[in-house]
Amino acid sequence: MPVSLRELTEADSVKLISLANNPSIANDMCTLPSPFTKEDAFQLIERSKDDQEVVLGVVENETGQLTGVIMLRDFEPSHRQAELSIWIGQDYWGKSYGSSAIIEMT
């Protein structure tokens, strides 16, 4: 696998801002604010600590660089389902990072 998943930390805030501040990503994500601010980054990092959803960073194994975010939320235990959401920074598109992250998450 070219990527692994890990918990987001406050040290990720600058990278999150640089990755997420892209209209090509924000236009396809209904819950990603645009512009994506420092406050938005810290809110996302806080959400990763919440037990109501799973929010993880997608990390390139070769370099250790954060490349995006993957989430499971809106759990429906009675139907055994949840919503999967993922975004990958544009510099990392076309490298199968999203597909690999989905396989890793599931």
C-alpha cells in the first residue's frame, strides 16, 4: 500500500490548510469549508478525537507526508452502515492514494 492512516495532530494544521484550500476539492465536498482556515483545520483535528466519527489522516508511506483525510461518520447501527468521505490533495492525485486509503479504512 502506498499510504497508511493515522490520527491527525495539531502539527498537521498547516499541511491541512495547504491541501484543503483548493476549489477543485472543496467543490466536490459538501462539508469542506472554502476557504479552509486555521480554525477549520483545528476543528477537523478536534473531530478526529471525537468518538462519534472516525477522522484520520492519509499519509504517504514513502515520505511520511500528509496527503489528505478520510472519515467515517453518520453511523447507523441498526443498518450496519456509515458514510465514508475522503479527499486527497491535488498534488497527490493519480497515485491510487484514495483507493488505498479506502481499502485500509475498510
